[in-house]
Amino acid sequence: MADAIVSMLLDRLAALVEDQARNEVNLVRGVENEILDLSYELKTVRNVLDDAEKKGYKDKNVKDWLDRLERTAYEMDDVLDEWNMAILKFRIQQSNNAASKKKVWSFISTSCICFKKIFAIRRHIVLKIKEVKARLDLILVEKDLYGFVISRSVNPSCESWRVQSTSLVDLEEICGRDVERENLVSKLVVEGGSTGEELGIQILYVVGVAGLGKTALAKLAYNDSRVKNCFQLRIWICVSDTFDEIGLATRIIEGAGGRKPKTNQSEIVLQCLKDTISEKSFLLVLDDVWIEDRTKWETLKNCLQDGGPGSKILVTTRNKRVAIMMGAVKNEIHHLGHLSHDNCWLLLGRIALSGKYTENCGMFENIGKNIAKKCKGLPLAAKTLGSLLHFKNTFEEWENLLTNEIWELEEEEVELFPHLILSYNELSPSLKCCFSYCSVFPKGTEIDVEKLITKWMAMGYLGYNGDWKLRGREYFDKLVMRSLFQDFEKGIGYDYELIKSFKMHDIIHDFAQFLRKKNGGLMKQTTCQTCSPLIVSHVKQYRSLFHQKELPDPHLCDRLTSLRLLSLRKCGLQSIPKEIEVLIHLRWLDLGCNKFPDEDLKTICKLYNLQFLWVDECELQEIPREIGNLIKLIHLDMSSNKRVKELPEMLCNLRELESLNIDSCESLAHLPRGVHRLVNLKYIYNSGTDSLQYPQGLARLTGLVTLSRFGGKLGWLKNLNRLSGSLKLTIELSGDSEEEVVVEDAREAELAKKTRIQELTIYFSDSCKAKESVWMDLIDALEPHQNMQTLSIQDYKGSQLPRWISSPFNQLKSITIVHCKLIFSMPPLGKLPLLENVTIWNNSQLEFVGREFLGMTTNSGDRVVGFPKLKKLAFWNCTKWNKWEDITAEEEEDCVAVILMPRLTELLIINCECLTELPHRLLRKASASLKLLNIHCSTQLKRFYANKEGLPWKSISRHNPHLELRHH
């Protein structure tokens, strides 16, 4: 990682020197030449670091040299922090002086003191720079002793290349495990057991080395339909390193659908576990178990015996001793074998050759099979090497990988990860840091991608120029494409393809930890008197400290002063520790979900290098004006502080601020008037702020990407054409005098030019009153771009919906019409080609749903495809709805010219008391896909269809015997 740290240091030197020149602040007079020399030397040594890191795997002297270089580069980075902090203090002092120079003598006196301080700071920084540079000089001179080779320069375009597809993410390739899967499934579904019979449960074990596919095999069995049908409860628990029986019991309770106990008292938690699973047959998977303390296991095991007959536990572990300790007998242990060379090649080849021309694949087969032998039967190795070879398109590149000297290394730790080291060596310096940093999380952690990217940025891995969020997502995608992450959870709604969270395979986590320890260097002497060696080591490797219940005193431990990232979230803080102000290198601070006095926030307002800050759910009432001193702040989250009434105007000093989260700040009355000064602001998260007033300056924030809701003058949105994602518009309209103004204002918003908005909610406040013609003009003026996917219209008081809503050019997937009480008919939504969900809710004047709803006209001779993608259709609280027009017998029989709702799976009719009959021909035509008919609080329909032997039900279901009817 020395390469990445040196590159980061060079970027910082360049940025700080440029900033100093631009702002005419000279705090380092006397070391200009040293800075230039240092930059030149670092650029020179960076050219050989790729070769040095490869040699460091087998040469301890080179490894130690890299360790010293990395540690000293970090020290220089800390000095640059002090330099940067001095510049920021100087600017703040200048600003304060300018604001308070009411008396000339006072100003002169203050200025004299200020310049004396500047001189002292300058002298201190100069001495530090010279001291650290002298040590770096000695290290850099040594490089010539090792005969390093200058590496090829990396094409910058390769670094910025964006992944076009993440299809490899979803590729669940499991080869050569069919027999083992059937064997395991048969044991799980069979009744009874062996040694577990007296407990009512049987325990099975899958044992094998890391990377062999134990978890994959367990997942195959867990998700098998035969297994699903065999148990009332299925619970998956990833155990990993720590076997905490009370913590595991709590997770099992939650996994079984129970309520999490509000206490950690063992007796209460264990009794709750017994009650949750009592008399219910369950399958419990304990994945990746590491335990040799039999008493801990017995405590948990005894509670599980209350499960119903046929209950089973499946344990995966790398260590046979664990299975024996847990009471296993020979026939309950399944030793997972290695894959054959052929199966390794089958898995590797599928990934490596994906996307390559078929005629070119043949030349890679023989060499590919030889590479597959290097996998030693490990599926994880085959997948990793396949992902690496996917980016290599020549025979020579494949041959170089086969003959790489990494296969010959005998060092025990390196021997565990040769396939991963090959993939790791192909990464850019920044990607190496991003990947290895992920080992900061405990094994089995579900890692949030967005928050991880903020951590990478705070560590300096994403550079100092351009869109860091975009670059962070690109880096993440590249690591995904190399099969270094797994167990992905994707978003919902408009960002359903975006990966939200992931996990790391245990062996890849071990490899990332190995890299951090390898690059950690020799332990620098520390003055720590109170911290545990584990904390000191952790801070040294990651410059991060998370999940601490309290902050060790940095005055007593100089190692802590190097912290860049600190989380004290949910620590029960009653006050912010005063010691935190010593942590001048902090970039990332999470104090969320604590309760401390508002005044304490002033303590963190002295951390001038801070870039990311969370103070959400802290029961704050007032934000101090000193928050404006944090002029490096990029992200500020103060959401769910329900009693905050205003934000200080000083907040508008944060010119670097990109993201402001005020979600659920219910009492917040207005944004600061100077909001237009936040020139870099891109994201305003303001859901749940119904009382919020918006200043006109918002219209000047043309870089805004996210604005959750807006309730001001619609015309202010005119130039905000970068808005994307979700937007809720609240429209106020009262009195005749405002009608024309509001309509013109809506036109001026030019919503049709907002091409990136995917989800739009249009809400008309209860006070809105206008003529029918005005309602139609207003809703027509709010026509969005056709790219939008989700639309919700609420409390609209016109009698008809707009024509644009049913345009066949729309990309809409979901439409919700809520509390539009005057609408008496439905538009032809069936024309929409991508529509999947329609919900009509509380439309009390709706009486008739005609064939026009399907997109059909009375005398249509053309081919009709109505609702081609519709999956769910719901009508709620349409209390006057009495007729749903059916199609004709000819249209029902015509399967070529008339296709209606071919993918409908669910139809809900809730509280529609006047509807007496459903359109039988239409439902029969859609019956092939229809799975659920839900009739609730609709007495006449229930009476008509409840009897499954009656003609009405048989008329609907005769072509679909699997159709389910639910009625209440």
C-alpha cells in the first residue's frame, strides 16, 4: 500500500501548495525548496513501488523498507494536516477580525497577536516538515540498494474506466456439487436423527478448508424447495469469529420472526428463545462456526431442544475439532471435497471467457486448464482467477499469469492467498487501499456501500478532485468485477439495480487483514498508558476506531491522535468527550443516536479538517453558529432531531458542503436565507419536513441532484435540471386571485426537462380550492419527463386525470392515485407499455371502470395489448364503485388480436362495498398468470365468490386451479 500512500501524499502536496498560492497565505516560508524536492523524490520513488511491493513478498529487507516508507509518508501527511489546519484557523481569524473591527486599536492589537501566533505556527510547521523530510530522504536513498525496476505508467483512462455491467455479481456458478447437494438435502428432509433424537433435533456438519464452498453448499440446501416445505421456520446465522451465545440467541429470535428482547440478561433472552421456537419445526444454519468452549454451545443447544419434531441444525466450519466439540459423530460430518481440475476449469472458464468471441476461446482452453490446476480444487480461487483473466485478452497475458513467480513462494501466509495476490497486484494503488480497508469491519458484517465510500474518501483514497461519489462507486464496481465481494443486497424502486450492501467471504477478509498487517510496519513506540494493545494496533493499521463504548483519552495515548475516522454511534453518550478536540486529523465522525447537550457541539466545531459528520437522532434543539467553522465539511447529517427549529446562517459558510440531511426534522421552519452560497450543495434530504419554508436562493443551486420534497414557488425549480431520484411537490392554492399565477408558476417549473427524476409525488394541500378548469390546467402544466418510472398523485380535486398520464411513450412502472375524490372515470392506463403496479385509493366518486381503462376503444379493429407488464392491480376504498365493464366473448376468445393483462399476478379489491361482480371474461383471459384474488371488506363480492363450489368462482378459476382467494 506504500504506492497508494505516496500517491495520496503527492496529491495533497500539490493541492496545498496551489491553495496557498491562490489565497496568498504563506505559512511555510523557508521550506519551499524542501517541498519541491520532496515532491520530485516521491514521484521518482513511486515509479518503482509496484516492483518493490512484489519483491516485498519474498524479501524481508524490502518489506521492512516499504513499512518505513509508508509510516513516514503517513507522518508527513499528518504534518500537512497541521499545515492545513493552520491555514483554516488563519482564515477564520481574518474573517472574525473583519467582522468585529469596530475599534481601530482593538483591531490593531488583535492583529499583532494574530501575526505573532502565525509566526509561531509557521516555525513549528517548518521544523516538522524538515524533520520528517530528513527521515524520508534516508529511506529514499536506500531504494537504490534493491535494484527496483521502473514500472510501466498506467494509462489514466484505465483508472477512470467505468464498469458497464455487473452481470458477474449475480452469476451463481456452483460446479461439481450436485451429488453433495442431494446428499445434504436428503438428510435435512428425512425425519428423525441420531444423537440429537433425545433433544428433538439433529445436527449436521459441513467441514472443509476456507474457500472450498461450504457456505455455497449450505445455501443451495437452505433454498431448495424440498427443504423450504419441510420446516415451519428457516433461520440463517453467520457466526464467524466470536461465539456469543446470548448475541446468537437474540439473532435467532429475530430470524424466527420474534421481537428482539430489550435486555441482555441471559435468562430472559434464553427463555425468549425457547418461547419463540417452541413446538415449531425449524432449520437453523450456523455458518462459519469457530468455538472450542463446549459450555457456551451447550447453553444455546439446550434452549433449542424445545423446537418441534424434525428440527435440524446445519453447521459449517473449517475445523473438524469444532464439530467434535459440538457433539458430532462420524455419520453427521460431511467432509466437503475439493473440486476436480475439470470442474475448476469449468467454473474459471465460464467467468474468464464471458463476453469473448467464441472463435477466440479455443486458444485459451489448454493454458486455462493448466491455470485451473493452480486453484487446488478451491471454487473461490477459480472464481477469483476467472475474474482476473476476464480482463486479459491475449495468450501472452494468460501465459504470464501461469508462470508468475507468486506460485513458487513458500512463505506460509503468502501460500494461503496466491490467487488473491495475483488479483490484488493488478489493482491500482487506490483500489488496493480501498480493498484492504474493508477488513476494518468484523467478519460477516453487512457493509453499506454509500457509507463505505465516505470512509474511503475520508482516508484520502478517492483523491481530491472531481466527483468523489462517482469515483467511489466506480472503484466499488471494479472490486465487484474481480469477485472480491459477495452477498449483495440491491436497492428497491427506481434504483433497484444499484448495490446497497455486501459482505466479504471469510478468506478474502483474512487476505485483506493480512495485507494491512503486512503493510503495517514496525510498531512505533507509543506513550499509551491506558489503551489495550488491540486498540493501538487497530488504529495503527486503519487510522479508524468504530463501535467503541467510550473514547480512550488521546492525551494519554499519542497513537490515537492519528485517527482519521471515529464512530461513537449508539454509545449512550451523555456528553461529547472534551478530548475529542485533540483529534485534529479527524475527517469522519459519527456521533449519531446519542443524547448530549447542544452546547457540546461547539467542541467538534474546532475539528477544521472534518469532512463527514453525523449527529442524527441526538435530540438536539439548537445547532451552534460555530458549525460554520467546519469549512472542509462535505456531508452533514442532522436528521431526526425533531426539535430543531432553525439552522444558523453561518451554516452557509460551508462552501464545500455537498450533502445536507435534515430528514424528519419536523420542527424545522426554514432553510437559511443564504443557502445560495452553498455552491457545491448537491443533495438535500428533507423528507418529513412538512413545515419547511424555502428561500428564493434555492433556485440558484443549479447543481442540486437530490431534493426530497419541495413546497415553495414552483418556478424556482426551472433551472434545477440535474434533479434526480425522488421528488415530492407540495402545492398550495387558495382563492381566485392565485389561480392563474399558480398555473403559470407550474409551467415555469418545466418538469418535462427534469430527465433524471425517477419518482414523482404531486400532493395538493387540503387548503387548495379552485375551479374545475384551473385544476385541469394545473395538472397539465405539471407534466413530467417520459423517463419517469413512479408517479403518485394525491388530493387532486379535478374530475379527470391529465391526458399525459396515459401516453404510450411514458416509461412509468408504477402509478398511485390517492384521495382524488372527484374523479369519476379512469384514463386508459392499459396503453402504458412498462406499467407493473396500479393502486387506486380512496376515490369516493369513482362509479364506473370501463374498457377504456384497458386501453381499448369501442370499435377498435387494431391489435390490442392492454397492460402488457401489469403485475399488481389494487382498488382501495372506492365506496361508490358499482360497475367494472367486461370484455366481449369474441375478445376473450381472440388470443392474437386481443392480449390483456398477461402478467397479472395479484388483484386486490378492498372496501369496495357497492361492487357486486368482477369482469369474468377479463379475469379468465388473465388467469394463466393470476395467483391471488384478495377481497377484503367488500361484502357483496365476498358473498358472490366465497363458495369455491359455486358457479361465480368456478367461472373465474376454471382455467387456473391454483388461483388463491383470500376474503375477510
